Amino acid sequence: MGLLLGYVRVSTTDQHGQMQFDALIEAGVPEEQIYFDQLSGAKAAKDRPGLTALLGYARRDDTVLVYGSTAWAAP
């Protein structure tokens, strides 16, 4: 069985994503396995360092949880 990983993205510097972090931790994702980006959703997925790191780390049997995302696109 693989790892449980999480991803949080917020759009602006006045957003902090704490609700998303809390929901992922409550779902069982270890805090150190939550990846984070703080940038506009208009940015291309390849310009998201947290998402890029997550996808580089994740393996076939891992599960990725994303809280409240309206769009998902891998680089």
C-alpha cells in the first residue's frame, strides 16, 4: 500500500489554506506529506513548484488528496 499525500493551493497572499491543511490532516495525510502552492490558478501547472514536487515524489500506489480544487491539471 502506498503513501497518502496531499496538495493545497491558494490564489493570493491573503489566503493561507489552513482549512485545506486541516481537512487533509483530518483525512489522514501526514503534515510533512502535504505540498503547497500560493499562486494564481491562471498559472500553468508547470509553474507550480509544490505540485511539481508532489508529482515527482508520488509513486504508483500512492493516493493524492486535493481539498476543494476546481481544476486539476498535471504538468
